[in-house]
Amino acid sequence: MSDQQTWPDDVLEQAAAWQATGRQVALATVVSTWGSSPRPVGSQLAVDAAGAFVGSVSGGCIEGAVVKEALEVINGGPPRVLDFGVSDNQAWEVGLACGGKVQVYIEPLE
């Protein structure tokens, strides 16, 4: 499944549909932003155990890292907050050189 522009309710509906079929799911939510940020607070991305995802937390520039971390959460890792920003070397690696900061919280859906 590719990343699609969706409303938050669509993301939650898809996550619930995946869960209803027995798939494990993690939900990533933008919890804070500063400066230039591709997506506003409250934007969400749902990920299943196979790596399929729906929604957006960044317009594409950090989503690969978020999906990787979501898979770790699905596989028993603790919920976590990811920080991305221009002062962080990882920000350049994932393409967030726009002068902003983004925090994303990832949790398993149970």
C-alpha cells in the first residue's frame, strides 16, 4: 500500500480494519512541530506488521524512519517519541532540511 493523502479519520478507520483482520498495527502521530513542518500536529500514519502504511506524518521526508520505528514497536518495543530537526544529523539523512522540527509519537494499537 502506498502513502496516500488521507484525513485522520481515514487513517484510524484503516487501522481498525487491519486490526479486525488480525493484523498488528502501530499508530504514529505528530505531537509537536516548530518552524517549517510538512504536516501539522495531529497528523497520523498507521503501519501494519508487513510494513503497509496509510496516512502521512511528513509529506514523505521522514516516513521511512517512522515506518522502521513503528515496526519495532509492533514487534514488542516500547512506545517512543522520535525527534527530527535541522540540528539533528538524522534530519539531513531523511530530507528534513527545511528549517523545522517535528516530534512523532509511535504506539501500538491494542
